[in-house]
Amino acid sequence: MVKVVRTCTHSAAMGLISPRDFIDLCITDSTEDYLSTVAQSIEHTDSPADQTKYVRGTNYPCGITCFKVKDEPNRTRLVTFCHADLGGMLPQQLVKSALPGSMVDFFINLRQALEDEK
């Protein structure tokens, strides 16, 4: 499946990082052994940057793949890679300190969403 996705984030680091938006081309593929989504930012005429509300960020090639663990039906091996440019005028130390927490929050929310679907 191929689709264009707009993702909007809230402000972070106690408001020091403004809300961001990202426009990505996402490709999802699956087999009996894995489910994978990869993405990269694109420019899209239907989603011009709204500079009054968001700073436009860029996702370089990134993705997440969930692999079945052989002989362990209740386990999944997760592989992810992310390379993002948050855009705007941000001190690199602020970015380096905020991103790990955002990634942890993503996986906590992912786990909760998966548990809710059970």
C-alpha cells in the first residue's frame, strides 16, 4: 500500500520546540513473517506548509518493521530507523535531549494501541 500521510506533532520540551508537521510518502508491505512501513518526506501540492501553526520537518528514509518470532507467537521483534530534521532554528542540544523521549513515547503509545486491539 502506498499513501501520502501528514503527521502533526504537539510542542515539546515544555514548549521550547514548536509543533511540527511532516508530509511523507509511506509504503507498507507485509508477508506472513513481517509487517513493514517505510517513509520519506515529500512535497505535496495538497499540503503546503502552514507556517502560522507548524514548522515543516523533514523525514529522511525511515521505517519500522515488525517480525514474527519463530515458535513464540506472543512476541514480535521490532526494528526501526529514523532520521529526521525537525526544521526551524533549534539548538542541537535541545533536539538531542528531546528526541529520545519522543521515541520512547511513540513505542509506549504503540504498545497501548496494540493491547487495546486485543
